[in-house]
Amino acid sequence: MARAQGARAQMALAFETTYGTPPVGGFTKMPFASTSLGAEQPLLNSELLGYGRDPLAPIKDAVTADGDVVVPLDAEAFGFWLKAAFGAPTTTGAEAPFTHEFQSGSWTLPSMSIETGMPEVPRYAMYSGCVLDQITWQMQRSGLLTATARLVAQGETVGTTTSAGTPAELELKRFGHFNGSITRNGAAIGNVVSVDITYANNLDRIETIRSDGRIDGADPSIAALTGSIEVRFADQTLVTQAINGEACELEFAYVLASGESFTFAVHAVYLPRPRIEISGPQGVQATFDWQAARDSSLGRMCTATLINDIEVY
């Protein structure tokens, strides 16, 4: 009897035309490091009395389908997660390379069907109505560069054969921390130790009464773009900005030698006044837990730009 192994696991993704209805084709094989996406249905203990000390049988509660997917930041597949986070991009370019610009502020987000497969069991789980709630990643000096996408799904359907057909495969062109750079108001910013970036759609689950126990949808509410930036304390630039209550633009970029790039521009970043601690004889560091807001001149909070050979997302 075969036993499931993560090394043989597969993931395929396609955007839905109708929420909660998996498309019949158009799936793409997605690279991923791990996933907790799944459906669960807890049991409710019986509260009834008069039947002795032994409890009566429990009853089923509502179904909850959600979880995280850890994915690499790469030049092609990451565009699918950006579309899930911000909506369809504006694409320019008559031929490769193409420039895909994703903007925050969309009132509607696309839903996805995601299938995870364990062929040796076999078990193929199709999660329909997947909407991206949050995406987060970190910039640092070394290590593997990955992002975590938090999803809210409508439900799970499990089968012994795949429903994704033969998914299209992408060329994996992965960004690394070595390819990263940070600018503030267009100028390179130094002494940065690490940066955390979190974009949240703050989904509102529509939990109506249904015979199947599923939700009716997941609607985006006020978005949030937050994070932290840890720096070696070398000058007063960021502290002065925090004290004055001013906003700056931070741009996080990754560029490959082959020409592909990913740029995430946060147009209005506000910094809190940090506590400057001297904890020992070594260098002094300061952490700014920043927040972003809508830039009045651009009319949005952030812009993600992906340049690659993919014509359409």
C-alpha cells in the first residue's frame, strides 16, 4: 500500500468564471513549498441530560475551508497570486517581455479553484471558491525567498482522479534575497537588516444558512498594508519622519540577470516613533512597525509590477 509523501504532491490552480464552480480546464501547475489548505468539520458535544453519565452522539457543525500556501517569489507563477490579491493586472507590451501592473483598491477579487493531489494514495482534493485573504513575505540578507498566501475557500471535493486535466507548466525563474533592493522616495536606503510586508484584504465570510454548510462567499473589506523594517541605527532620517508624521514611498524590488523583475511600491508609508534601545556593546538597531495608506495623488495604496514573458494572467 502506497503512503503519501509531500515530495510527490502536486498543486494546480485556475481562476473561476463563477464563484465556487471549478472550471473544466485552464489549470496551471503551481510551485509550492507547503500548504495547510483543507476543509474541516468539527463535532458538537451533546448537551442533553437524562441519559446517564455516558454522552449521546455528537452532531456535525458547519464546514470551514481555508489555509495557507507557501510559494516561491518567482518571475512567472507569482503573478497568479498577485492577481488573486489585487485583481487582474493592466498588461502592456506588444511582445515579450510583458509588464503586468497590479493596483490595490479593487472592490472585486477573482476566485480560484485549487487542486492538491497525492497520486500515490490516490487523493485529489479540489478547493473551489478560493479567495486570497492575505499575502506576506520577508526581505533579509540570506535564506530562501518565499511568500505565504492565506486563502478562504468555499468547500472541498475529494476524488481519486484529478479534475485539473493536464495543467500547463511554467518555467521556474526564482527570485532570491540576493536580487532584492529597497528604496525610499527613489533613493537607496541603507542599514536595513530585514523587512516584513503583509497585504491583507480582510475578507468578510458570508456565513448564510445552507444545507451543505458552506459559505456563500468572501467579500473584501478595508484593505491593510503593514509590516516592519529593522535598521541599524546610523542616522535620524526615519526617526525624523516618524516624529513629523510624514509619509514616504518605499519600493521593494527584485531583478534577475535575465531581465525579469518584481517591484512592489508602497506609495504612502507612515512610521511610528520607535524605542531606541541600547542592549549591549554591539550595534544599536531600531524597528519601525510601519503602516501604509491611500496616496491622494495616485488614488491607491500600492502598485505591484511584474515583468516577464507571460502574455496574459
